Amino acid sequence: MKFSASFVLLAVSAVFATANPLQAVLLHNEPHRVASSQDALLERITELSALNADPVELYKLVDPEGAAGLDEPRLLHIWGEEKAEWLTEGDKLRLHRQGLKFTDITETRELGNKNKLKVQAITEFPKISYGTRVRDVISHLSVHNLRDNLEKLTSFFNRFYKSENGAASSHWLYLQVLDIIAKADPSIPLSIRKFTHTFPQSSVIARFEPKHPSPNRTAAVIIGAHQDSANYLHPLLPAPGADDDGSGTVTILEAFRALVERKFTPEYPVEFHWYAGEEGGLLGSRPIAAEYEALGRDVRAMLQFDMTAYTKANHTPTVAFITTDVSTPLTEYGILLAEEYADYPVQRKRCIFEVRRSVLICLRNFFFLGAKLFPRAGSDHMSWHDAGYIAAFATEGDPYTEFDPYVHTANDTMYLPNGEFSFDHALEFSKVAVAFAVELGGWV
Ligand SMILES: [Zn+2]
């Protein structure tokens, strides 16, 4: 949300209207300065948020209109908790303050029920066999495009799913995808869809249709990232979201562009999804997965890219796969693809060993390849996983030791010191996205 003059006036009138402790603080701290500029108001929100003022109270005070739905009951599954519980839209802001993430299942409680009755189609994956073509597409990927697109994407005040800014950034993204499609060779069957939601931000779906459609090859290969961002201190504050998940957004946009440029014509439908509202509890991906399930549409495999550019100082940059809430066979296949086509090392199994009867035993929790995510973190692949489809999750490093400390703050920018934000790193993931599209989608 941009801070217009009327917005500031509203905020100030709210300050004078009633007298609770929070308003008193705002009032006490030179309200005329608050009125003088939007920067001052932002400063006050930041300050009060840092003082732990309740984010919902603060929201109602400074933007009563925007805060209208905050008392609405929502059924939230907090990650790491056993069960979902009824909280409110405003409680999401309180959870964010505590660094907690969640899935909002209010409208999608039935997700996965129908698919449970079906036998999963694919458990084995094709042999890697499109080396020449994949490498040709990869050679047309450009770091400059990643940088240009991310510069624009992060220039939005924030990309909060409930805000006008979130709607505007989503429309900008839609136009970028549309522009790529408009420039495509007319012989490539491509389509684009704005998937609208109950909030202002839309998801965007681009699709390569199979060259020769066949009833045996209707299952889609899906590559995803989330386009929204959020400042967990307060949603009215700036959230450039360069790494989370602007990086994944431009990573897959560049893979899509290069595939179009090299006239990719798959055997299976191949889709690129840019999800809205991930930070609101997977609010973009869940309705999409639910629609596919309701329509009986099959998904061959889904791969999410969330955070692809952060490179911790003094750490070797890698390609990593998360092992929670994913299909293990698909994760192993993703690792194989990354080892084949990416130039950075791919994180492998990390066993935590225990000595039992003088034998080293690799503890079961760490048996799988890749890095295990915090129990309270995740991304949009979980929606597909919950819907009963095969999904995996690629990310920039080990979440335990290489986690980006700037995410969900105003400091998640592409201008980090000491090369901590690396477009070369993100490009490695564009390579993985290309490989995933071609090796699983086939190429006629
Ligand atoms: Zn994210």
C-alpha cells in the first residue's frame, strides 16, 4: 500500500479520535511530524512495531479501511503444530511477529481428499536424456535479465498480497510473461492465465501445451515460485523481498524465457506458476492445487524455487533440496538433474552419526538426501504435496547453517555487502528449472 495524502490524514484523525495506550504513544510523539510526511509515519510504525505494539491495533489505527478484515476468523495450521486452529486474519500478523509460518486452510479444507482415492501415477522418473538440448537452453540464460527483472520487482514498496502494491507487482509480472509469449515463435502453443483470488493479488500461470496432445500425456510438469513479499514487523512497511521470493520469481521467469526463445515443444504440458499470497498461508497455491484436484487434472511433478540467491559469507554456494513435505524420489531426481546440469555443488546427504556398539549409525531423520528444513518453514510445494501430487523444493542452502537473516524485513534487498546476494547463484537454479522442464516434459 502506498501512503497517499488522504491515508496520512486518516491515520492522524484516527490518532485524535480515541485514546488507547498505542494512540497515546503516537500522539505524544509529535503527531504534526507524523502528518508531515509518509516517511515519518513509516518511521513511527517501525518504531512502535519494534516496541512490540500489537500489529493489529496498529493497523486499525493507521489504516482503518485496510484493517477491515482483520477480525475475520481463519482456520490456520501453524507449521510444526499438530492440528489447525481457529484464529483470525489479524492473528497472522501476530504469528509473523513471532517468526511463525502457517497454512491458511479455511477455504481448502478438503485438499487431497479426492486424490487419496487415486493411485499415484509416477514413482520412477525418466533417464536423463536431453543433454544437448538442455545445455543449449542453459547457454541462453542471462544473469542480466535476472538482475533487471529483480530490480523492477523489488522497486515495489512491498508485494503484500492484500495490498494495492501486491496487485500492481502481480500485474507487472503478468505483463512480463505476456511479453515473452508475444515474442514467441507462433508455432509454439503457449497460454497465460491470471488466477484471481479473494484478495487483490493474482497468481500467474504460463503453460507450454504439448506439441502433439495425447490422452496418455496430460499430466503437467509444474515449476513454481512465490511472487509476494511481506515485512513481518508490520505489513504496511516496505518489503523488497529480493531473496524471498523475488529470487525464485525471476529464476523461473528466466528459465521460461530461455525455453520460449529456444522453441521448447514438450510432450507433456509444462507450466510455470508464480503464486500470490504465500506469506498469507499458501493462499495462492492451495486454491490452484484444489482446482486441479477437483477437475481431476494430473500432475507429473512439481518443483518449487523459494530463495535462490543468498550466499552466506565464507560458505561455498550450493544448490540444495529440502526433504520435508516432499516426494523423496522426486527430490532425488531433482538432485540428479542439478548434479548433471548445474555448475555449483549440490548438497548431499548429511548424516548425523551416533555410535552404537562401536558402530557408526546414521540417524534415520537425516537418511534422505538434501537438507532438512526447519519444522516451522516451507513453501508452496506443500500445497501440491497436501493435494496428493508429487512435489519437491529447491533452495539456496542449508536452512540450519546458511539461512538468509534478512528475509521478511526491509533489508531483504539485492544490494547486500560482501557478495551475499548473488545472481550467479540464482542462475544455477534457472538451469535446474530448465532441466526439470525438459527432462520431465520431454521435447518433440
Ligand atoms: Zn518464501
